[in-house]
Amino acid sequence: MDRFQSLQVFVKVAEQGGFAAAARALAMSPPAVTRAVAALEDRIGTRLLIRTTRSVRLTESGERFLQDSRRILVDLEEAEEAAVGSHAAPRGELRVTAPVLFGRLFVTSILGDFLDQYPSVNCRTLFVDRIVNLMDEGLDIAIRIGNLPDSSLTAVRAGTVRWVLFAAPAYLKKRGMPQHPEDLARHRLIQAIAVETASEWPYQENGKPRSIRIEPRLRMNTNDAVIELVARGWGLSRLLSYQIAPYLADGRLQTVLGEFELPPMPVHVVHQEGRMVSTKVRAFVDFMVDRLRADPAIN
């Protein structure tokens, strides 16, 4: 087995968390995977993995070597695609991350259409409500919401979203429409702790930032649960506009205090910079950005 194949096997073992799972993913026998990693450790002269009867985990050296291995494999893939030519059809595995609800509402359908159009591409997704390091997680593309810090990532703006207060029409009919953020003290509030844990909700008035202290009757750890309870008319909550877009469109929910909303936040499609962008990444970024820009829920 050559060095690049050994790196591929090691990376897959680290990603899958075990030799048997890596063997299945690579269509290899478990003994062959074990021998490949052992030979790699012998060649570089250090232990990369700690094996127990229950798990496999990386050593400190293994953590560093995993990052280097991923970078080497990406560089190799880019070099191969460059040799084939820029007009080659996208191929290979595409790894995409996005916030959980954004992934379900937007990325899933777009990704399905992309794979239909490019049958030589496979995909793996990681939908999590946290910022992930693309290199550390072995990912190609991320959907990021909010202003981006300076980094080596290339970002393409695809739209905007807003923080919105919302309630069901039945709740507002029963409890009354708040006219100012201070009126929220008289309402039943639900806080979505998956996206915020602060005891204040910010807003702006006459162009100046303000905040109101909240005392929620209920704190919920999933956005879906918050939306479900608000839609049932129990109370009022605050989330990003895209998260409730389907409910706004069919009238099950409506926004309140819109004149006090904070400025919109950008939505970016980001990927790692390299000497060149792989065909599959370039194709997917273009495809995703075009579809997102055409969606009124984030524009």
C-alpha cells in the first residue's frame, strides 16, 4: 500500500472512530486496515492511535498528523483535478456543514438536486448548531450565518436573515399585540436556548441599540420545539427569520415589533482557499448560491 493510501486509511479510521467502521467505508477487510495503520505508525516512528477494546482515539501526535493528512489529501485531489482540466465534470465526495434547521429547510433539497445533476458526486453532511473548523472536521463547504471573522476562508454572500419576534395569530388575539419591547413583560415568553442563553433580548430604537430584560416562562433546547409550541398559541418567542419562514408563509405565525428589529445578518457559503478550487466545490458553491439568492426566505 502506497503512502497516500495509508493516509486515506488513517483518516477514515479517525473519522469513523474505529477500524471495523473504516473497513466498511473503504470496502476493505478489518485486518488490512489495521495493518495499514500499523505500517504507517512504524514508518513515521510514533503512535497515532490509542486502541482499547471499546474505542479508538487519537494521540496528541495523531491529532496533528490527522490535520496534515487531510491537507495533503486535499492538495492531491486538487492536483489531480487540475491535471484533468477545469472543464472536467465534478466528481468525488463533497462534505458540507450547516446549522441544523437551515440544513433541513434549505440545504437538503438543494443538495438532492445537485446530486441529481452530477451523478459522479457523493456527499456527506454535518448539520450542527456550532461553528466547525473545516480543516479539522475534513469538510469542504460551510453555510455560515452572521458576520464572518477574518480567516483564510473564501466566502460568497448568498442572502440575509433577521432576528424576529413571533407569535401565533390566536395568541395575539387573546393577549394583545405588543407595541414596544417593554410590553413583553406582560407576555408569556419562550426562550430558544439552542441559539441564545442571554437574559436580555436586544433591539434597536431610532437607530440606537437597546435591550430588554426577559423572564421567560419556558426555556427550550430545540428550535423545532419552540416553533411548535408558539404555533399552538402558547406564547411568544424569538428566532431567526428563516427558521419560521414556512410558518410565516402559510399564516400560522406572524412577526411582531418589526420596527424594532436589528439590522439583517448575512448568510455566506464558505470554503477553504487553496491553490485552486476543486471542480466539485466550485460547482456546488455556484449551485447553492444561485438557489439561495432566489429564495425569498433569506433575501
